[in-house]
Amino acid sequence: MRRLFPVTDQTPPVPAGPAAPAAVGEGREWSLDELAEAYAYPAAGAPHGAWLRANMVSSLDGAAQHDGRSEPISSAADMRIFGTLRALADVVVVGAETVRLEGYRPARAREAFAARRAAAGQGPAPAIAVVSASLDLDFSLPLFTSPLVPTLVLTGAAAPPDRVREAERAGAEVVVAGDGPGVEPGRAVEALAGRGLTRQLTEGGPRLLGQFVAAGVLDELCLTVSPTLTAGDAQRIAGGPAVAVPSRFALASVLEEDGFLFTRYRRTAPV
Ligand SMILES: NC(=O)c1ccc[n+]([C@@H]2O[C@H](COP(=O)([O-])OP(=O)(O)OC[C@H]3O[C@@H](n4cnc5c(N)ncnc54)[C@H](OP(=O)(O)O)[C@@H]3O)[C@@H](O)[C@H]2O)c1
């Protein structure tokens, strides 16, 4: 893993000339501690009381999945960062289709992050919050029946009552964050923050992320650029109706390993 940006003062000067390496940093595997430092949530929080970061992977030609999953365009280093981002979060917010297609399981407690989480006042693992209108989810799965921290189901006030009961029977906590069948993205962020879950991480999918983008509540995007080309008609990382004016983000950092770029962008303007 090498850091390409920002370039620190400690970095040896890059020799001039056409053959000069564009990259600087150390080409070795980073410890989980180093990754956790690199991806720490801002200490000051955010103007809307929470910090919502997304973690997504995209192929070079913009595909967010291949054969219905993101694994074919991911890598071992991508999964290390995926795990690190989870370990830093209070809650992982994910769309129901991603849960169904990727076979989501509860987040694990990981020894490597235990002291860091305890010092940050966090429980052993983040809660998973599944966003769904239909609640057409298999509530017999371990995600609902045996998580370390109860799984949350974010839905609208008009969610099917029998499915709500089923979710609660399984041990999930149903949180209403919308007046109709669906969740209003801003209310989801607020409802989670109201439970003290302010370090928020969304893992998509694209339909859910598009709504966070459109609502203007996304603070940060951790985007892995995978050195793969897939062609086809896969979704991009964010879908749904386009925003009126593209939201502008600023580059915060870039790491590299095996041709994968691990970028991190932050919103430039406050909410
Ligand atoms: N490249 C990546 O980093 C990445 C990350 C995640 C996922 N993916 C891929 O993306 C695909 C799935 O993503 P997707 O965009 O189709 O689906 P998604 O965003 O994961 O889930 C869509 C579902 O979430 C629920 N939902 C979304 N917005 C809602 C709202 N406002 N209120 C209530 N419920 C809402 C609905 O569930 P109900 O139908 O239950 O009502 C909807 O059908 C998979 O192929 C997965 O592999 C890629």
C-alpha cells in the first residue's frame, strides 16, 4: 500500500525527469492501525449532527457490480479497507437489495479494533441498519437473529405491519424514518444520530446511495477505483434521478495497491 496523496513533508523528494516515479510512500502492507488512522472520522463531527460516509467500489468503466455482486471488482486490500471502515463506524446503512444479493451477515467484533472502539465509546461492532420499504427480508437469517448489536430496519410509516412484527419477532429494531412507505434519507441520518449513531457508513447499493446524494446528506465518499473493465450495463455507484447541480467534493486522500486506487473525497460545502 502506498499513499499517493496527500504527499507528506517526510516523503523523500521525487527526482525530476520523465522517468520520475509519480507515486510516493511505502510499498508495504499497512497495519490495520495505520488504515484506521488514515480513515478516522473527523473529530469535530458534522453540521447536521452526524458524519455520513459511503464506501463503494467501481470498475474503470463505472460498473458498481459484476454478475450482481461487487466481489469480482474488489481485491484483498479493498476488503481490508472495507473492514476498517466498518470497524470505525457506529452504524452501517445498507439497502435491502444489497442485503439480499450479497447475503449480508452481522458485523463481527474484531480484536484488532477492540481497544480503538472502546476508547471511542463504541460497542464491539457496528449495528447494521437495513433500509427497506417492503420489509421483504429473510428475518430468519443471522443478520436479524444473532447479531452482536441488534440490527435496525429503517422503513416508512406505511410499512406492512405484518412484516414489521416479523422483523421485531426476529430481534430487529424497526425505526420509522419516513411518512409514506419509504425512508426519507435525511430523516434516516437524523434518526440514527438521535440514537447516538453519529459515525455513519453506507455501503450502498447504488439506489440507496443516489438518494443520500440527492438529499445532500453525504459527507464523504471512499471510492475504490478497481483496475478492471466490465462493459455491459451494470449500475454506477449512485443511481436514481440526477441532482440539479452536481455536488462538488474535494480530494482528501489516495492510497494505491496493485493498481487499485483507494480514494477519499469530502463534501466541499457545509449542509
Ligand atoms: N460497488 C459497490 O461498492 C456496491 C455496493 C453495494 C452494492 N453493490 C451492488 O449493488 C446491487 C444492489 O444495489 P441496488 O442499488 O440495486 O439496491 P440497494 O440500494 O442496495 O437496495 C435497494 C432497496 O433498498 C430499499 N430502499 C432503497 N431506498 C429506499 C427508501 N428510500 N425507502 C425504503 N426503502 C428503500 C428498497 O428495498 P425493498 O425492496 O425491500 O423495499 C430497495 O428495493 C448489487 O448488485 C450489489 O452487489 C455494489
